[in-house]
Amino acid sequence: MGAVQVAELDLNGEETALRPGPGSPPVTHGEVFVLVRQAGRPVGTLLGRVPEGADPATVLAALARRAHEQEPAEGRGQGQGAERSVAAGPPPPRASVVVATRERAGQLARALDSILAQDHPGFEVVVVDNAPVSDETRDLVERKYGERVRYVCEPVPGLATAHNTGLAAARGEVIAFTDDDVVADPRWLTELTAPFASDPGLGCATGLILPARLRTPAQVLLESHGGFAKGFTPTTYDPKDPPRDEPLFPFTAGRFGSGANMAFRAEVLRGVGGFDPATGAGTPAWGGDDLYGFVRVLAQGHRLHYTPGALVWHHHRETWADLETQAFGYGAGLTAYLTAILVNRPALLTAFLARVPRGLSHARGLTAVRDTGGGGDGGDAGVPGDRGAAPGDHDARTHPWPRRLSRLQRKGMLYGPVGYLRARRAAGSRTGRGTR
């Protein structure tokens, strides 16, 4: 499959509104990845084809209505109900938005423009410049944004360290974290932070992440593998009432959300020690900072809420080389964060060991190999060439990696514990103490 257009389709009774995704041109004929909204609320995605000469809005609206009619009854209207609860509930708490970045001023400006356009009634923005080698980010913030954005420099590389620096600088009751390669929906921050006002036991919230563009085979393949989306059903995870359909809870933290769209009650995150500086991008662990952050909060008895109304559009990496790096990093970050649990949270060891057999099965599913039908160079390269590789349902079990990416993810899993221990040793030597 070649390039896929990205669009939003809003269904409001008999009225429809079709808009291109952020940074995308108006929809024409061909393949289209569509976010479907009902009265503004995200309710699902679909992949449709618009015939040449047809009206895109008419074709895609018919597909969306047909898909919605076929949904199970219990799955309908959940988004609208969530919107009413946000509108009827208390106002969202004062928030801080922390964006860690490194030498990507162009992308950062796009992200900051969308964040400053939020409809949230009271928030601040903190940019953490992580181990910069130039003044490009500082100059951008001072020149374009002035007092609307606070600039903080963190010389030690590592995403978790940068987030901890942002945590220390932030003044909000709730602290939201996102990346410099996203475009935030105008209601993102309100939707992400409002649940904290109505649930005093909530420690963390996560939201929906969808692709901003699907221009290259690598971007399409990542989204076909599941992307970053976690579905369209609002879900609360309570450690006192574990979900019956999650036997590995809370160790499958990747199902709770992703670091590009997460928020924490400030006192809760500070109370658990923030993020582990031995995890995350920019360290030998490669990742896992967000996942370990989720588990840290849950382990202290706080709830975590996933809300699909809190939407950001993510600019996926464009090249095959980037995707290879990402696959290895996924594997490394996963086992690095699990190693962090065993090293730092020995009280969870018994629960962890009890879940090992199911966990191994889960890991095999994550790295399952796509049957490309050929097994030659094309199959090993993994560039999607059929509709089986199309994005749409965000289920990695349905659309596995091609063989090379599966191998890289498995190699990453084997490396992750070593990477974490190396990063932990380096972090300890800088601070004179271990991590929590």
C-alpha cells in the first residue's frame, strides 16, 4: 500500500463535516484513514477508498454510518456520554504542559502552536531542552513565544531526566506530558485533565494518539501494527479492582497509554519519585520511562484513566531505518521497565513471577511474524504491499511485524535488562545514589 490520506469525519445527525488531518491537503480519491467523530467526540477509525470522481464526504460518511450500525450495542455512545460528564462536571484543574525536546525546533513550533490553542481555562507550558548542542530551541522559545512558554535547559541526556526537570519546574496541580512531534486537538488538555477534578483517587490519565500523516510505507506499517492508539472506550484501571480481562495487570502497562499523551496529579508523581532516570529515550535502556511511571502510580493505589477524547496527532517517523530503530527500542524499553520493577519494587516480585507464563505468551504475540506469502526480499523488507497491512483497527495481534522487525524487537527484549542496568549505574554515578 502506498500513501494513505488522513482525515477527520464528524457525524452530527444527518450533517457531516470532512476535514483533512493536521498538515494534510484536502481529501481526494484513493485510500483514506479516517477518524470518525460523533458531535465532535472520537468514536472510531476506518480505512476507506474514495473512487475517482466521487464526493469524499458522501462516500466516507456512508462507510462510517454502516460501521457504526454494526458495532455492538454496548460500544455505542460511550464517547458522547464521556463528553456530557466533562461538560457537566467541575472545571479541570490548573495544569502544566511539559514538552521535552532536543534539536527539533521546527517540529517543536508546530506542537507549541497547537498546545497554546487549547480551550483549557488555565495552564502553563514548559519546554525542557534536553542536552542541547545549539541555541536553536532557546532562540525559538524566546523569539516566537516569549512569556507564553517557559524554557528550561537540562544538560543530562535522557527523556525521563528531562521530564523530571519539567516536573520540578511545573506549577500546575496536574502535569501533562507530550512530545515535540505531535499536534494537539483543541480539547486535548481539557479532556485529559478534567477526570482529575471529579476523581480524587486518580493519579494518572492517558489519551488517544493517531497518525498525523501516512505518507511513507514505514508510517503505514507502524500504524498497521497498532500505532499508539488504545481504542475508543474510556477505561479506568483500579489496582484495588483489577480488570478481569487483563490477567497480566499491571505489567502490560503499554495498554494503558503512551508517553506522548499522559498526565499525572503533581503530588502523586512527585510522591513516587517522578520518572526513573535510568529509563527512557536517550539512555542505554532506550525506553520504558512512561510504562514504569504508570506502574509506579498504580502500585501506590492510585487509579489510571484512559480517555479517547484527549487526542493528539503524532508524526510517525518516515523511513525504514527509523522503523527498525523503533522496533528495537520497543523491545528494549519493555524489558528495561520490567527489570526496573524487579530491581526497585521487590514487593511486586511474587505477583510478577505468577504472571511469567502468560507474559511469555504475550511477548510472543507482540513479536509475531507477518505471513507475507513470499519470504523473499520483499517479505523480509516488510514494506506493506497488500490490504492486510492497512491501518485501521490498531491491533498488533491482527497485523504483526514483518520478519526483520520482529527479530529486532526480540533482540531489543534480550538487551533491555542489560541496558537498564547500565543506565542505572550511570544515573547512580551522577547522583551518588540509586534510582527508585
